[in-house]
Amino acid sequence: MVESKLIEYLSELVAINSVNPNLSDQGQGEKEIAEYIHSHFKKLGFDSHIFEVAKDRCNTTSFIAGKKSSMVLLMNGHIDTVGIEDMDSPFILRQDGDRLYGRGAYDMLAGCAIQMCLADFFAVNENPISLVFTFVCDEEDKSIGMDHLVSHFLPTLPTRPFLGIFMEPTEDQIGICHKGYAWYQLKISGVAAHGSRPEEGVNAIFPLQYALSKLDEINTRLSTEEAHPLLGHATLHPGIIQGGSAYSVIAADAILTWERRTLPSENPKKIQQEVEQVVAAVSDAPGNHEVSVTQLFNRPPNQTREDEHIKRFSNIVKDKSYKGMSYWADSALAAKADIPSILFGPSGHGAHAVDEWVSKSSMIYCYNSLKDLILSY
Ligand SMILES: [Zn+2]
């Protein structure tokens, strides 16, 4: 029965520590969980591979050729989770009514368990189209897994997938777009001096206020711009502030890092101008400090256009309204590789929180919807 299988796979996935090692000292990487999934596909008699993307960081993939058509459907889940700090028993799946508690249950090992159950079904039933099951590492940090999948695995497929379904939690709705993000780091350099003789130094912390007030001003402006119909407004926030060396020393350095969440409709030039405004505000501030800025990292937003396949899926699911996801997801990287990509996964609560749970009935619902989509071809 699919219900007991979904619970069994989810509890085994949760039981394996797959905390992203870049986010927490408790992380051991995704090798063990990738091997567990790989052995499941092997047992079913499917062609399955493990890719070691970096030391102990693994993807696993399985391809099943279609019986009626060579069209390829890509399914994807990330197998890393965020940290387990302050959780009582993060690796033991606990059931309370419809809720299944555990680290990664909702974001997004449930999606991985659903893929494993779909593989069970299509091991004994004909799959009309080709299916690619993919499980990637590191989505919660830099997505080295998805980058590797796009550059090393997807080109080996007989044809480019006509649709990618990323099984992130979407509360049973089709997620058709999501935001992107960029991280910026501003460095202010001054000169250290004795706290009693500020005139001998250059204070690097005071000018931070000009950066912060400019960021505040830009953020307020963003909130007044026309909202994206599904994603709302672009936002930004300061993430980390560092600076100074002692209470009694004029600070020689200050660093401010901020994050900008971007919309599909936004021009990168506009975002670059904002960065320049922040730098200008600091350079124009009183004092002889120096200022520089670096973009540390960025990931694009994704907006997928409705096509016949997405329409077909929306005819199958109960809630036909498309959803915009506030979070970033690996789907943006598949979309960049010309694979129209959507998100679809179960409902629950507590992604990245201590009380993470996924709804069991919703998992069953998502499994059935995906199975129906595949069988509809
Ligand atoms: Zn996720």
C-alpha cells in the first residue's frame, strides 16, 4: 500500500543524517543518503548512478525509458537538509495524526520518498513516457549538486526533458515562479587608533549608518513598486554586520553583508544601480574612510510560462491556481538550461524550523497527482 511505503521511505530518509555540511558542523554530506536511494532503484532493476560532486557530496539519478514515447519528464528532489540545532530527535520520524515530524520531512525528503514510490509503481506498470528521477546535494547552500546535474548528467539524456518537476513543498499547488537572490558585501576601511584619540584614526563603523539608511530607503522604495502578481515585492535586508576590534579602539574595519531578493521582472541593471547608490552614500559620508563592494553570490529568479504540459497537470490537480514561491529553488537552474520547470510538493510546516512536519495525506495526494500526470501521456 502506498501509504505505508511512503512512510517507510520517508522514515528511512529522515533517519540518515543529510545535514548540509556547509551549514552545520553536524553535517556529514549526502553520500549515505544518495547510496540508500541508489540501492532502491537498483533493487527495482533500474539503471541508476551515483555522482560524487565533491568529497562526500553526491547526486543520484535513474533513467527509465518510455514505453510509448521518448519524451522525458524530469523529476527532482534535493537530499540535503538544514541543521538540527535545538531539535530533540531530528532523525526519528514521529507520527502525530496526519503529521509526520522530522528534519527534512517537509523540505524536502517527502518529495524524495514520493519519487521512490513512483519508481515502485513504474517497476510493475508501464510508463508511457521516459522518466528521470534525480536527487541532488547542496540545494540549501550553493547547489553544487544541481549545477553538476545540469552540466554532467542532463546532456547525457536522449532528449531534453519537456518538463521539470521540483518536489519542494508547495502545499499541493503548482509553483510556477519563484524569486532569485544576490548577496553583497560592503567593506569600509579606516585607521585604528586609541579610543581617547579619535583624531589619530579613521572610524570605519560610523559610515555604516549611511549604508544602512540607504538600504532602508531602497527597501521602502521596492515596497511601493508594482507587485508581481504571485511573488509580491522585491525586498532586501542586512544579513551580517561585523567590525571593530575592541571597545577602546577606533574601528579600522567594518563589513556589512546584505541580501537582495529579486523578481523575474527586474532588470539586473536596476539592482546594480542600487548597489552603486549604497556605495556612494558611504563614500560621501564624513570621514576619510575607504569603501568597496563585492557581489558574493547570486541566483536567478524563475518564471515559467504555462504550456500544454503544465496545463495538463493543472487539469489533474485539485487547486488549479498557480502559486509563486518566495524561496529560491534548483528549478531556476533547470530553467536556465531550457527545461520549463515547476514546483509541486506536499503541505506541511516548519521548513528550516525545529517543528518541521509534512502532511501524510498530502504526500499521498501529490504521489497520485504525479502518477496520474505520467499515465495521462
Ligand atoms: Zn527545499
